[in-house]
Amino acid sequence: MKTLIIARHGNTFRPGETPTRVGSRTDLPLVEEERGRGIGRWLKQLGLVPDRILAAPLQRTLRTAELASEELGKPCPVQPDARFIEVDYGPDENKSEEEVKARLGALAAAEQGLEPASLSPEELDALGAALIDRWNAEAIVPPDWKVDVPQIIRNWQQLADDIREGETLLCVSSNGTIRFAPHITGDYAGFCATHDIKVPTGGVCIFLNEGQGWHATEWAVKAFKKVR
């Protein structure tokens, strides 16, 4: 059996702070350790101690991986792997969600032949939110984001192919990139129809391959809430 564990990094914003759309060009540190440590504690509780740990080369992903490793009870160095860095949100990088929806809403209005200036902020917000909803439901990339979807899919498939028989691998990445990982199952549309592909901070996903292809046994589990 082969096991691939994918985890999203911990929080980069404190309660009360306005979160922004943090992509590959915004290298924020973690503001807490609970979620990273929760990943390691839950995996240890399940008896899933990774043989290898990879992490995207950003502060938030590397530190989350280090915290998880510390809790596993078995030393395992973290290997940086740029293939699993977060996507680039283009003009929306490090912008608040309200700013993102306003920009996308104006583009959607123009695409529909409407004059953005003639619409209310609420109408623009709704148009922009619809594009973000498609991103969260089906991974359809909004305009001007710099996301090489075929390459991200190939990266996940290559990683899955490289896992050896009997090996357990943990990869710590980010929300935008992780949502493409279920392509390794061979039925991405079916997966999106039955799962929320937006993984929360500290969320853990587990894929197994018992000789008949990859399937998810856990998806987007908030590990820090599961530990005893």
C-alpha cells in the first residue's frame, strides 16, 4: 500500500485581522502553532508516521511541516519542494476579499456587456463572488490569476507516481494548489461533486493506493480538532 498525506499550512492572520488572498508572492509567517502541531498529533494517533515530508518553500508551509514533524515522535527532516508552492493570484495577490470581488465583478460585468460604473457595489460584489464560487467548487481559475493548471496536475500525479510501495509521504502545501490533488484519483469531476475542494488551514487529506489506483479516505479534516 502507498499513502499520500496532504496538509494545508496553519493560520497567517490573527483573529480580528483582515485576511488577504495570500499567494506565492506573499511570504507570511504563521501566527499560531496549534494547527501544525495538530497535524502531527493526529497522524501519530492514526499510526500514519510519514517516511518523507515535503513542503512548499514558504514560511507558512515549511514551519507547519516542521511543527507536524516535531509531534510525530520520529525525526523526519522537511524537504522544500517548489512544485507545491501556492498559486499566483496576479492582480489580486495580497488583496482583501472585498477588493478581489470588486475587481472580478467589474470584469464579469464588462464580459456581459454591462457598464461596471452603472452597477451598485452590491451587484459587482455578487458578480465577483460568483467567479470565486466557481474557483472553490470546480477549480475554474478567475481572470488574470497566474495558475498553470496542467502543470500543477502533473506535479501531483508525478508525486503520487514516485511514492514507493509501503511508503507514507506527507506534503504541506496551500489551498489553491491542494485543490488540484484529487486529479490523482482519475475522476476529478466526481470528486468535486461530492467534496468541498477548499481545504481549511490545518486541514489534512489522505489518499491510499492499494494497487488499484488512488482514492481519498479523508479530505479537509481539521486535525487540530481531532487530537485527544
